[in-house]
Amino acid sequence: MTGVDAKTVVVKIGTSSLTNETGEIDNSAIDKLATEVAALRAAGHRAVVVTSGAIAAGLPELGLGGDQRPGDARTLQAVSAVGQLNLMAVYKAAFDRHGLVIGQALLAPLDFTIRSQYLHARSTLERLLELGVVPVVNENDAIADDEIRFGDNDRIAALVAHLVGAQELVLLTDMPGVLTADPRIDPTATLISEIVEFDQQLESVAGTSGTVRGSGGMASKLSAAKIASWSGVRTVIALATREHVVRDAVNGATDVGTVVVPRAKSLGAKKLWIAFAVGSSGTIVVDDGARNALENDGRSLLAAGITSIEGTFDRRAAVEIAGPDGVVFAKGLTGQSSTELSAKLEQPPADGPTVAVVHRDDLVMLA
């Protein structure tokens, strides 16, 4: 069933919300999630689930739970390979009870940073939704390169929301939303019900680490919400155990958690990819004149405005762009390598046509 008000909703749930105090998968938590998603589907919406928990599901199977939990990446990747099967079995049983079919999709950063893989991922997820399937997405931890991975599923959820053209992103956590302070330190912390703009003060109250059982934390959820906001997706950060949390989040209930309002002007797919999906290989420092031309005149970055470069990068690599104060204000794909740029900076300006170092079509303003 679909209608004028039908939405595509991405629901992400983390390990801390899927496990009990001993770190094992809590089947009742997945049952609740399946019930919430089934209600979405009954209301005519499409749903994608982004889940963590593969490692937690694999540890008991291998007798590595509790104090025996390994810390090395190689073993944890092997554990996740075992855990994926167990986790999906619990998901399948939970969704079967509602007559819903699920389909697993394991994604990695390269699926967002390589254009052909991005299009394949989008096509597959879109076809699953057309067939009435609920895609269940997780990072492909079993084979992910430790240096090329997201490390938590919050950012994947935000990128998936853009990938499938979602209108809503619901990040389920073990907190009621974003609070004014860490409640473990400050018992007077209160809920921030709405976020319209991001600033350093807001990001500082979120902290940096998650729980013992989870890899993210509120900081990663705010980062994900920022990605979603820049792609025009409304985000709600809310308590996973709250009754009807997903329904209320999608329906706009005022007391459901922290609502992050989407920006009025969203980024297109390419610029969103540049800003958030691809890692930076270096930094280009520019003078005030170049910064003004980029920020206010919509110009491309030329070599004449560059004062120094940091890092080693090839052509078409992503680089950050900083002003004279060292503060990064933009990011883009460079048309010249660090070696080529270094040689140009050591020579007097040449006459003739000037080639852009970062073309405005490949440039994103981050401020």
C-alpha cells in the first residue's frame, strides 16, 4: 500500500540497544524493532533497517563472550562472519512473524566512494524495496580493511538514507536523544528537542565515545544527523525502548527525542559524497583572497591563491581547504597532485590560461 504521504524511512539500531547486560543479542529488542517496522509498512511506508550486532551475535557462538572478548581486529572480523548468520536468523524469525521478507545487504565505504559500486548498491536496495522486501544493512566487517571502514553504522545509515531517497532517518539509541551534557557526569542534563544548526558547542556536548558494547556514541549520531541534514533528510535520535518510537518519530511527535531539521538547501549526490563519504588525503592552505573567492563568489580554486599544501595526494583525491587561520572551510577533489602543486608553488606564476586546482563543481563549502 502506498499513497501521497508514503515515505521511505531508514531505521538504525546500535549494538548497545540490541544486547543485554552480558553483551549477548537480546531477541526481544529485535522483536520490538520488527513490530515497529511492520507498523510502518502497514501505514504505507517503505523501510530500511541498518543494524549493528554481528560481533555480539558471534562471540557466544565461539565462547569468547565476557572477559574472553578479543581485542584484535583479525579475530573480531572472524567473529563478525559467524555472528552475521546468527544475527540474520534472529531478524528473519522476528520479521517472519509479521509476514515480512528481509534481505541482507553488507556495505563498505568503497560502495559509497566508487561511483559504479554506489550505483549498484542504490539499484539493489531500490529493487528490494520495490519487491516489498525490508533491506537489513550492516557494514561488511568480516572483510573490511581496518584502514578503510566506517567503524560504526551511524554514518552508513545517513548515507543509505541519501542512497535510497529517504525522507526520514531514525537513529535508535540507549539515550532519550541529545542531551545538554553527559548525564553520567551531570545529573541536571536535559534533552535538546530540536537542532536546526550545528556548531562546536553542540558537538562538544555529545562527547566522543559510546558504551562498552557499542562502537559509536552520541557524537557519531550527531555526525550522521549532519550528513542527513545536508542531504535533505529529517533525523530523529530517540530511545530504542520507547513504545511506538519509530511511528511517533515519523509522525512528528514532539516528545519522541531530538529532531534534526534538514537544511533548506541540500547537497546533490556528488557533493554529499565529496563532503562525507570519501576521506581526505591532504590539506591545501589558501590566502584570504582565495577564501573570499570560494566562499562568496562561487569561484574555482586557482594555484595563485594557495600558500602551502600538507600531505601527499594524487589527482582526483579529496582534499580539505583551510584558510590562513588553519580552519578548514571547504573540501573538494583536486585536479592536480601534491607533486604538481608543490612544483607550481616554487615557480613564478606562468602566463596563459589558468587551470583550476579544485573546480567549483568538485567543491563543497563546509562552513
